[in-house]
Amino acid sequence: MVTLLFIAALLLCSSAVSAEKVKDLTGDHSADRLLIGTTTSLDATGALDELSQKFKDENNITVEWVAVGTGQALGYGRSGDVDLVMVHDRAAEDKFIDEGYGLDRRVFASNYFMVVGPKDDPANIKGMTASEAFKAISDAAKTDNTVSFISRGDGSGTHSREKLLWKAAGLNYDSDVNTSAEPWYYSAGTGMTQVLNMANEKNAYTLADSATWNTVEEDMTELQPYVTDGTDLLNVYAVIRVNPDKFPDVGINVDAGKKWTNFMISDDTQQFFTDFTKDGKTLFIPAKGDAATLNVTEEEISAPVE
């Protein structure tokens, strides 16, 4: 079982890193500097490192970002600390836009969530759907103290999807899962790589995105994926500019934000996602030509921002 002390130590480390990154990003929306709040998988895979260098070579604009959960990234957008966000939680994105903080949502890539767990699979979830697996983990944990689940617990897109899967499993997240009465469930409040490391260390189940999993899989010696497909596991990434009208005194970098948005949906960048692999495994699926699967309009994928 996971110890609270173990989790607390990792959380302290993660919080310090995130705070320092945010401190570095805020307060300077200069014309040659684009500030992004992004989900952790785009950072952990190295995709942003390569894309930002290409963008700088083409536009002479330096790209800097803070990699956090989607909820926190949108929070930086709401406070005007970043020029745009790159996130993966449609409900939260729609709210951000409806509140007037976001503009020009464009979908640029996708992948899948997956349920991973210990190699001996103590909850016997192999062959199940995601919601069936979640119910089986909850049931098994009541009689087997070797069964545990580690959650992102950070308001990220992954955490939001996890809560939807508990609901689909017939469980109330607040009263049946995330309570002190359920010691098998641990809310980590940290990024995907850290959570996978925790699960690997303590032989626990978790929900992961396929891009991060494929990037770190060789280090996850005690884990393996069990549920890897299904429409309820589709993970869609979007870029959304922060509305400059909300922050007239901040100076949101409108021009750079438009250029980055168009850069992300360009043919060259879509091809980048096709070619961007780890040990031959695809990390992201380009959005272009896949509107029906992603449940979006063609405009959301390919319409240039003027």
C-alpha cells in the first residue's frame, strides 16, 4: 500500500517546481515572448521542446511554458499570467470560453487514456472496459489490502476523466471514492509522470495518458496497461488564446498567440505529430482529417485565426 509520507514527499517536490516555473513566466508579455500554460503530457514527452524551437526559428519569438494540470493551466489563463493555454478537458475548456476568458479554440492532436496497474493484476481488470475496471478495483480493494489506486487529484484533464469513469462505474466520487473511509484511494495532486512513478513503486492502479505512458514505459517495470481503448478514453488536445479584453493592463501577446495557434494546426505541425514517436510508439495523433472521431467541426481543426 502507498504510504502518506511517500506521497507527501513527492508532492512537496512537485509543488516547489511548479511554483518556480510560474514565477518565471509571469509579468512579462513582451512581443517576442509567448507564455503558455500547458498540460503535463505535452511537456513530459518533449513535444513542446521541439515545437517551440521550430516556432522560434520561424518567428523569432521565444516560447516559455508552465506544465501543470488543465485546471491550473486554465487558472493561469483566468489570471492573465499566460497568453494561451494548451489543455485536454472539453467541459472545462467550454466553461473557460463561455466565461469570456478564451478565444479561438483549435484542436490539434489526440491520444487515449489507459488504465494501468500491477503485473499480477490483483483486481482482475484485464479484458474489461474502463468503467468495469474502475468498479472492479473499488470492489477488490474492500477485501484485498494490496489493491490501491493513485489519482492525479490535481484538477487536470486526466483527473476530470477519472471522475467521469468513477461515475460511469456507478460510484459517487465524493462519497464512494475520494473519502477517508476508502484508504485504498490516494489523491496525489501532482503530474502524470510522478503519479506513474508512485504507482510503479507501490504496485497501484492509475489512469494515465498514452503519450506519457509510452514516454516512460521502460521505467515502469512493475506496471502494465490493461484498458487501452474505448470512446470513453479518447483524449483530445486543444489550444485556446486568452482573451486580451479581459486584461487590458497586462498586454496579452495577441500576435504571438495567433501565430502559435496557426502554427499548431499547420500541415507541418500536424506532420510533426505523425512522426513524433518514442521507441516506435505513437505519442499523439494529429487532428487534421479526424473531425468526426474527435467530435469537433472542421473549423475547430483547420480554420486559421485572423
